[in-house]
Amino acid sequence: MQLRIEIPGAEESRLIMRLDGLSRKVEDLRPFWRQVVSMLWAYEREVFSRRGAYDGLTAWAQLRRSYWVRKAKTHPGAGILVRSGRLLRSLTGGPENIAIAEPQALIFGTRVPYAIYHQFGYTARDGSPVPSRPPLRIGQGLAQQIVNALGQFLWREP
């Protein structure tokens, strides 16, 4: 059994032009990455406002009681991973945000030096473990949004 697909002349040239445009877009995704950066900034705002419990992701670990009491006195109302707001600002478009769009990749992150300790956890000066509270995670909902946006970007007429 065979299936033969023929494309009439006018449609063939249109398809070739369309595929050529698609090829050029795939070679350089920088315009698309700019859209993804905006999505990531909005996503990070939600992640912080919900203390990590967003888009199917688990909530960040609670603060140790002793630290929570001290932080409530010195920084009342500041949530988990928020004391000065520096880390939050850096992941939502602030001056310490890293968003480098390359033709085939997006590098997104923060220049805040202590972010890595929150991402992976660490051992405190007193020897007690501090759990990871990763500010940078992508849930299934955001992943699907990015895939959908990529499809729209690639198939949109030039």
C-alpha cells in the first residue's frame, strides 16, 4: 500500500517559502526568547508569592522556628526567600537579572550571589542543614506555555 501526496505548483512554491521561513526562525530563536523571558518574570512573581507552591511544584521548606522568630522582628511581613527583595527583583526583571538570548538557547538567572545557596541548600555556620528552597524551577504549566508559544512563533506568518 502506498500513499502519494502531490502539491500543485502554486501550493508547492508557497510551501517551500513557508518551510524556508521556518528554517530561518529555527536558526535564530532570539525573538522568541524575549517572549519567554517575560513569561519567566511573571512566573517567578507567582512562585515567590506562593512560597514555591505553584504550577504543581512543592512549597519551599518552612523556616526554622528560631530564624522565623528573628526574621519576624527584623523584617516583618517578609516571606520565605524575601528579606530585602533583592533576589525576587533579580528574577523578575530587576538589574541583577540574567537573561541572555542566544540563537539556540536562553540563559536565565540571577547575579545575586547567595541565590545558589537557596537553590541547592547548604550547611549553616552552626552546622545545621538549611534545605534547598529553589527559586528557579519550571512546572508543567509553564513548560506547556513555552511549547505552545514556540509553536505560535514558528508558524506565524512573517
